[in-house]
Amino acid sequence: MTDGEYTAVVDRVEDGLAVLLLEADGETVDDLLVPPERLPRRARTAGAVLTVVVEDGDLIEARYRPEETRERAERAQSRFDRLAERPPKRDDRASEDDRRDGDPDAHRG
């Protein structure tokens, strides 16, 4: 891992370690495992966004970015909502039409 400043996203906290996904230019370029105590208290949860400084593979500085955390969570929820609203498949629509028309053999489940 190259020394420098990165955007980091807490992927998960498990087995006493926080897994940070390091980003450069919007792409995940590496990960870093750190004890959660080394992170700001509000950033010790999955999805938290930080700016971090890494030197010699070690976390030197971590700044929580609450606004970016909120914005990313909202974008993710919006994508989820759009996927949940997908129209039924063509075959499903035909079955729904048959059931509405009273066809008792339209769908057996």
C-alpha cells in the first residue's frame, strides 16, 4: 500500500478489527485492518466514511466525514428502493391479468 491520504469506508467490524476499504479516485485500491479504538467513535460502524492518512501500512490519522457518510447511505437506499420497485416480468403480468379475469387455473401456488 502506498503512503498517503485516502477516503476510507468501514466495511465491517468483526473479531476486534475494523476493515477499512481504501479508495483513490472513486475506486477501492486496498484495505486496512485496524482496532476500532483507533477510529473516531462515530466511525466505528459499517458504512462510515473517513479521510485517513496511511504511512508504512499503518493508520496515522482518521477524520470522520458525517456528511459524506449520510450522502452515501442515502444513495445506497435510493438504489435499493429502485431495485425493489422493478416492474413484474412479462409472464408475471400475464398471470396477474388471468387472475383478475377470474381464471382459476391461472396460478397455482
